[in-house]
Amino acid sequence: MLSMPTLETERLLIRPFVVDDLEAIHQLLDLELREADFGSEGPQTFGARRQWLHWTILSYEELAKLYQPPYSDRAIILKQDNRLIGTCGFVPCLAPFGQLRVFPSTSESVATHSYSTEFGLFYAIAPASQRQGYATEASKALIAYAFDELQLQRVVATTTQANIASINVMQKVGMQITKNPYPDPPWLQVVGILENNSGR
């Protein structure tokens, strides 16, 4: 099985979610960050978040059984007081990456219309814990795992032009920042790209 272990940094644990995290993650994603644009359906009810958490927990083992990448959310825990302060993880990022000049494409038509999948990184931190470097610290741990253990060639992250904090995290972890020259899709406005150069 291809299972992702708990990752540890100087201040954080990045671990799988457990059932007891329900109240904390509902508070974080559906109340404190309800106005955040995650490119999804927005805040959920407590019952819907319970269902999401159940699915997330089940996905860890099921994806591992299939030798699939460890896509899914992980809890960001502050070691100092064992408090859940955010979520992060990997996601299959399906988008028309050929629109970006840094991705090779065979023609203008392909660049404009064809979608491909990249290995995406995401993160969200509770407002009270923002501006303390936690998103950067968690992202660096995930990137190290992706490059060292999964042997990935590339990791990307996407955001909107208005999300300066997210763009700053991308820059701090060494990503090349590129902007989509096209207005669509609206959620693919800014892309951070980090290549694995360890084998070169």
C-alpha cells in the first residue's frame, strides 16, 4: 500500500483527519473561513461536513490499497497545544495548463481548450493562526514528501489574483509564479509551479 505517514516539522504535525476533528474542522472551514474562495461549493452544514470527514477518512486507506497518490486533506496540528489550526494536502488539479506559457503545448487550440492533470498542493489556515508562517511550513513538508518519497517531477498550486497571502506562500516555498493570460477558467488565475530538480 502507498500510505502517507504523519509529517512533522519544527512546530507542526500534518496528520490524517480523525472522527474527533469534526467540530474543529467545521469551525475552521465552514465558519471562520466561510468567505474564503477554495474553488469549491463553499461552506457546508455540520451534517454535510460530517459526511465529508467520513469520506476523507475512508479515502486514506482506499487510495493506498489502489497504490494511488495520497490525495486528500490532512489536519495541520500545532504541536505546542495539540490544536487543529488548518488543513493541507494534495489534490489532482485538472485545468487547461497549456494556456500557461511555462507549459508546452502543440498548438493554440490545444493551449486554449485541452485540460491536463497536475499534482496540486493546497492549504488553509485558521484566521487566528495566519501570518505566522504555518502555511509555508506545512507546504514545505508536503513538497519534500512529494519529491523525496513519491519522486514527483512537479507540484503546482493555484489561486486567484486577489489572494496575496497564498501567492506569498507559493513564493516562499520556491514556486515560479505565472498568470493565466486568458480570463477562463476564473479559478485558474495564478499558478505556482515547482520542479523537482534533485535528480538533475
